Amino acid sequence: MRFLLLLMAVTASAQVRDTDWLTYGLNLAGWRFSDLAQMTPANVKSLSLEWVFQTGVPGKHETTPLIKGDVMYLTGPENTAFALDLKTGRQIWKYSKPLPPGVSVCCGLVNRGFAMYGDTLYKVNLEATVVALDSKTGATIWETPMADPRKGYSGTVAPIIVKDKVVVGIAGAEFGTRGFVDAYDIKTGKRAWRFWTVPSPDEPGGNSWPNDKVAYQRGGGSTWITGTYDPGLNTIYWGTGNPGPDMNGDVRPGDNLYTCSLVALDADTGKLKWHFQYTPHDVHDWDATEDPVLIDVDRGGRKVKAVIMANRNGFYYVLDRTTGEFIEGKPYTEVSWAKGLDKRGRPILVSGQDPTPDGNKSCPGGGGGHNWQATAYHPLLNLYYFTSTDGCHTYYMTNQQFLEGAWYQGSTFSGEGLFPKGSIVALNPSTGDIKWRWQMVSPPSAGVLATAGGLVFSGDSFGYFFALDAKTGKPLWNRNLGATVIAPPVTYARGGRQFLVISAGTSVFTFALPKP
Amino acid sequence: MAAQNPFAGNAAEADAGRGLFRIMCGPCHGIKAQGGRGPDLTLGVYNAGNTDRDLYRVIASGVSGTEMPAYGSRIGDDNVWRLVTYIRSVANRREVPVTGDAAEGEKIYWGKGGCGNCHRIGQRGGVMGPDLTLVGRKRSIEYLRRALDKPNADLTPGFYTVTVVTKQGQKIQGVQRSFDNFTTQFVTADGKVHSYQRDDLQSSERSYTSLMPAYTSWSEAMLNDMVAYLASLRGEAGK
């Protein structure tokens, strides 16, 4: 028996090849699926702590760490970043750039991670710049401003590398800014192209805004979550945020393109190939900045190249990623603002759901059902996993004078007296049918990771890091890390062992099965 | 900055401040300043000091180490004072007169009211409900009055009701200390803390209600005496 166990251990070890994590979504299609299978439902209870690293930087840690060679590269809040020794978690270098005055952020001084090409790391800084760092030292190679932070622009997104360009988005749609997707030359930092997510009045789509010189300039459409890329179609897919001001639609009659939309951009030129607007004329702050995941779906025996999204507005969508055509859409949580979607995917509205001075209740709430937290697609089980806040808000509206650089939300929403719950949802990505739902007692906080071993990993606001059975949603293991988990877990392998990495509070934890 | 609030007590300026507040402050502090992500501003006491100048400083310069940003350079001096004036106008703790007898209220609290069985004041009393040592600083007169006959009108966050049934079929009910995705901890009337892995239970439920009885049978005089006593609990000497 002992011999047999030893043999099994050796075999398992031989099967686990070294595996990196090199880009935000693990692949450019945004799957966050690892083919590592050493951790399984049978052994996950044996996971134990390998090391902990404390960043010492207060604030929310939302980073997806990158793993390459012997090093882990992670970004922290307040313009910080770290390179850690993969074996021990000890710091190799720290990057820290003081925050200039005048930077305004809606939701914390956060950063969601690096992109990497060769020996160079790329990140955005809060003052709306893109910076290239030498991965050996953390020294700055170049830094390029994207926009003026005093106008309310900020940088929080993890970039992606597409051919010879670093592609990034911008935050700031709560401050009356105009969103864009940018591409910069990886060597020089020179801007290669920009796609404005809000057209000017004389451009296509410009007639979906008031015909004046100001509305589109404050039109929002920020791009604060990383997009995806299909090399075969040479197309970048990027979700856009709310229109500005968020909850006062009276000052911006029209559909307000291309806010709350998915835009498909030519990777070489940034030119728009197509767009799909999930929430025309949004007044509930339902950014479409959720992961746009690229998969092939089965539609009656026919394979369709699709882009899927669990949208903040409560519906799950399948689009043809070649044409932008709407294929399928279903609610995955309580939706009160729309009866459903028409044949082209446009919502069929319910009256009495818009914000008013005295407030109207609508579901989902202002943070939406699913928000930005990373999702995962398991190709072996054909299941798509994401978190959902299941509840409602009261939405208020206020007339508001625009002040450059100031909060421009057109009022607010309130959860007073409402107690939303949460869930992790697994659905069939071809149909939107829910396979299982793991109920949480309060809204979720973290992203998810799926593995070939048959596990889904995530965390929660109570500090638990946990594993669910990918097939059934049954909880199999948990460990409390003492602080809220927001970031998604990542996994990698070295020396025949699979490792898990998760940030909680201001610390980074690494777990593995005991050494054989 | 002006040495004093130029709009102090001016209702029109407070209303202008209200408009600004709903837009700029409401997202964190609640649409009526009742609190949310940021602190409740209707209590008349504030973490960063209680004078108009303290409030001005917080709004104009922000609070280092928190998500409270600096608004001074964005909205200008007058608008900061308008916000201060509005916040003062909703700090209504002193607006309702105290008519009861605090000494009588104290007797009821520790005697026939039974309040002390669940609520601690200083070193005395039970632990199931919220500690009331400083409740006079934290809550308005109206709030205190309403809490006595409508305890479900507004629950102190976290003090919800947890009901579990053990695998042996025993039902236990108490006030939440923690209720998360995997475990629960709650306190029963005897002061005992119970802790369970939720997997080890037949069922575990949380309801957003209070275990406190509604004192609807009390006379108006008893209620007023109790309010007077609670309002006097400000953590000062002898209380």
C-alpha cells in the first residue's frame, strides 16, 4: 500500500508541469480556467498555508498577480507594486510612486494588476498614466499620461498586451468624464490609437446624445475592467461603463452610445467594428464593465464564436463575436426594471423603475447583479461561473450642476431597509440556464477561478477563502484569512506542485497540498 | 476660511446645502444623511469634532486614511459652509424636548422594565443587546422613543435574530454576533455565546428583526421617563 501511494505521488508529481499566470484573465479570451488538476474535490481539505506576504499598503487589494520564472508580480493600492520570491514570498523589489494632489476615485485607490511582455511589466497609475517597469528592478522605463486626473480621470485597470501594443482603459464616469480605450507602443509608450467610447455629435452614434457641445464630453462610458482579444478575428472586446450623470437621464435624452455597451475594436487601428448596447439610456449605474469572455457556444449543433457577459443589469448575454448579433439573454437574478429582452436584445422596460427625487425601488441594486469581479469558464464542464448580488436598491434623482472634476452622479441609491443576499452562479453558457447556485448570506466580494481538478475557488467579505465542487456547487473547504477577499484567486505550478494565491485585506497568501 | 459659519441657522442656505449633499455626500452618507458607507451625520456628534469649523475642515480637506475626499477646492468656501449648515439642520437630537424624569427612568430600567437584563450601561447589565453607555450621544430623542415601542423600525446593524436547530432537534434563538457563509455566533438571554459551523446544524436562519419586545403597554409617562434616562447616558461622570 505504501509503495502504491508513493507510486501515485510520483505519478501525480510527474503530471504537473510548471505553469505560469501571464495575463489578467489567464488567457486573452478571459477564461480564468487552469488545466492544473492536482487539487481535487477528494484532497482539497488538505490545503495548507505556504507563505504570507504583507504589502503594508492600506486599501482594497484587487490585483491579479502574474507568475513568471521564480517571481510573483503584483500591484497594490496607492500606486504600489511588488515583486516577490515565488518560493518564500520574500520581497525582491517594491515600486511606489507618490500620489499627486487632485486625484479623485469613486471606489478606492485600487489597481487590478500588471500586463507583461518579455521582461517588461505594464500597469496604470491612479493619476491616469500608463507605466512600463523593468521586471528585474521595478525601475520605470517610460510613463505616459492618458488624461488629466484633475478632470476626474483615473487609472485602475489591468492592461493586456495585444501584439506590439499595451491596451488599457480608464476610470472616472462618476466625475463627468468621456471614456476611451487606448493602445500604446510597448517599446516607446507612444499612443498608437484611441477609441472614444462616447462619440461627438458629428460622429456615428453622436445622435444618441443631445446635440450640443457638452453632453458627450461628460458622457461617461469608462473602461475600467480589462477586455479580451481574439487573434483570429484581430478584435479587441471591451465593456463600457455608465453614462454621466449616472442617475439623471433627463439631461441626456437618447440611447447614449456607446455607454453600458460592448465595443469590438480592430486591434491595429482601434476602429469600431461593431457595438452592442446592453442598457440603452441607463439610469441605474449598470456599467457593462464585466468580463467579456470569448468562447464557442453550441446553438442547435452549430458552433458559434461568441462573447458572453453576466451583465450588471441582471441579464446574462450571448453575442456573436464576429458580428455583434444578439443570440441569447436571460436573467440570472431578480430583475424588476425589464420584462425581458426583445429579439435584438433590447430590454422591454417596466415603468416606475427609474430614479426620482423621492426614490423608486428597482432590482438589481446599484452595484448590479454581477459586478466587475473576475469570472471563470470551465471548458471541460461547459460551465460559466460568476458572483451575483441578489437584491434591490431605492434610486434617487437630483438635478445637478456640472463642476469639472467633481462627483457628477445625478444623485444616488440607497439600500436602507433592504438586505441583499449573494450567490455564486454556474450556468450553461450556451443557453443561460442555471446549473447551480451557491447561496451566500450577503453580497459577494471576490472573483472566481476554475480548475481542471473540478474546483471553483473564491473568497468572501467575511475573509473566507473557499473551494466549491465545480460540478455541483457543494462547499468542500474553507479557511478564514481574517480580512475581506476582493481579488480573484490565481493558480500556478512549480516543481510538481500546484499552488493557489489569494489576497485578503493587505496580505497575499499562498496555499498548496502538503509535500508528498 | 471664515472664522464662523456665515450661514449658521439660515434655512435657505441649509436647503441649498441639502441639494449639494444628496449629490456629493449621499452616495456614502445616505440620502438623508442617515449613514451608509460613511458615518451617520444626524446624531449631532461627529468623529472629527463637533464645531462648525471641525465640519468645515473635514469637508474641505477630507480625512486622511479614509475614502472621505477633499471638496474645498472643487466646490468653494460658500458651498462647504452650505453643507455644514445642512448637516447642522438634520442633527435633530436636541430639537425634541425631554419631558420625562430621568431618575424614574433609571428605576424602570433596572427594575420592572427589565432593560438591564439585555443592555449594559457601564459595568452593569446584560450583553445580548447593544451597549447603551453612550446612547444619549449617539441617538436622537425621537429615535430613542421609537426604539421602545417599535424596536424593528431601525435595527442597530449586526444585532439581528439568529435561530438554529441542532441535529438533535434543539431550537436556540439569540442575537447575532456573526452570521457568515460557514459559521454563526450569537448570544442568548443568559449571556452565553454560542458558536456553530452551519454544516453541523439541521438549520440556521437569520431574520432582520429584533428580539427586543415592543413596550406598547407602557404608559406615556413611563416611556418619557425611559427616554429621559437614555438621553442622559452620555458617558459623563456619574452616569
